Amino acid sequence: MMADPEFILNAWHVGALSHEVEAEALFPRRLLDRPVLFYRRERDGTPVAMLDRCPHRFAFLSKGRRSGDDIECIYHGLRFGPDGRCTRSPYQDSPPPGAAVEIFPVVERHRMIWIWMGDPAQADPATIPDHSHMDREDMRPLLWHVQFAGNWQLGNDNLMELSHLFWLHTSSIGGWKPDAGATPGEVYSARSADGKVFSRTLVPDITRPGVFDNNIPAGQAYDQWTATVWEAPANMRVTMGAVPAGDDPASLRQPYMEQTHCITPETAGSSHYFSGFTRTFELDRDAEGDRRFVEFFRGIFEREDGPMMEDIELQMASHDLFAHHPLVLPRDRGAVLARRMVAQRLAGEQAARGNAQPEPALAG
């Protein structure tokens, strides 16, 4: 395989949500511009991920059938086990020597199935980003998947710069400011450390009702903050909290909402967006109420963020943002730091493959 320089291979990507890969199903998905087949072992339900391509005539294995834990190609009947090796060739006494399909390391964690599509020897599960809030049953975790026609780094840009809420999302979650500029006393910060980007926005002395119940009594002024932790390639954990105006934010024991945002390339120009949240409010909703929650958030992305990123994809002749000399605003700092880290990771992987190119000079 010729590695695409737009993708970070030696990293954990979300390949699917746990509930998408059902017990007996063959679940295909294109990831990093390669066809991948997911399924679960019969004995314990652990996930398997293999290249969705028969090595004989390159048929999609996902269009075949299961024989226990083996996958049988619908074209000529070759079977492949969960370790990738061919277990049966109908016209030979034994499988052809060396016949196998590529198997990818997978780990199921935080209600998501993570896949490693680079060097398997480097696939350390300890480096999977922390989305453990999605394991909190008491906070009613919800997850969903959306696709958009744009490069995966546009998703990083979008989610690391949240001032667009008050312009792009005026009809849904961001229309509360009469003037969408900074609120008096508002503080924004972004920094990088330990291979991550940390950004935070604190808005003091808010008197309007919260978009969601933030555990502050109605009519009482409060200080609100949103904090994001980003890890390459495109994993973000966002916490939202509020305390009575003037209180120490450290006094808050539990944010009222924690969000997961993970973006995985489908191709260079299209992406999978896996999103979800936990909360401390409206925990008495039934399954239909939760479904409406999911459709509300999914609808925001499908109507607003997704089309915007598709427009930007059309505008860009390449996916190197800084090659286009963009105007950089103060609130872009978190997104710029993430772009820099991605560029360093991409350059490092290219160098390791013996195909090094000069690292781009980045503005900001």
C-alpha cells in the first residue's frame, strides 16, 4: 500500500460505534481511503477488522457470508479467519501458501471501536484517547455518526474554534448573544503540552437561562466555561461547566455536559464524524426522548456545520490550510496549534517511510 501523506497512520482512529457492528453482521466502512470489514466473533463478541478485499480477484469480502468466525468470499468461496489467514479453498486440498488478508488491530473502548491502520507493532491500547465519560451509565451516554464531504482537518478547525456558534448556529444552540463578539470579561486561552492542545473559554456573570440546564438556579448569575482537550489525529473531549458568579470553578465536582468528537478520514475529501455526550440534566428522558436528543444534535451538524465544511472543501485547492495564506484571528489559536501538530506528525511519518519532505512553514 502506498501511504497517503494526508493521513496519520500510526494512531488510533474511531472505525465504528459499538452499536453499529451488530452480533452477526458484516459491517463495511471506508477508512483512510481503504475498505475495512468489521464483524464480531461468535464466542465473545470481540470485534475484528480486516481489509475488505479478497486477495484472489479483489471482491468485497463484506458482500460474502459468515461461516462461524470465517468470512467466505461470495465470488469463489475462499474463506478467511479472524487472523486473516485463508482457511479453505474449495478447489484445493489445502489453502494456497501465504494466502491472507490484512488484519488491523482493534480495541473496543468507550462505546467505540478503535482501529490502528499503521504499523501494528506500534498499536499500544494505552494511547487511545480518554473518553471515559462515555462509560458513565448514570450520565446517559449518547453517540451518533455523520458523514461530511470535506477533509478531516476541517473538522479539527471547526471544533477547535467555537466562536462560530454565535453566527452559524443562531437558529439552534448559539443565538443568545445580541452581538456575537466577546462578552465583557470573557477570557480565552489555548496552549499545547504533552502532545495535546488545551483550550478554554470563560464567560463571567451570565444572567440569561442556559441553553441546557447547567445546575444553576433560574435567575441567578453564573460563570460559564467550555474546555477542550484535543489529541491527534482528530479527537476532542469538551467539558461544559457553570458555577454561581464569582465562585471558584474548581469547586465544581461535575460538568453538566461532556462531549466526545472524533473525526476519521473516509477519503482525502470526505470524513466520518463520531459524536456524543453525557449530561447531568434531563436524565428522566425515555428512549424516544434520547432519540430526539440525538436527532437534534445530528440535525445541527447536517444542516449547519457539514454544509459549511463542504463549501470550504470546494474552495480549497489543497488541504494545506496555510498554503492559502488564511486570515488568522485570535480565537483560531487552538485550531492553529492542532494544525501544527498534525503537520509534524504527517512529516514524521513520511520521514520514517523514507519519503521525507520539508516541513511546511506555518503561520500564527
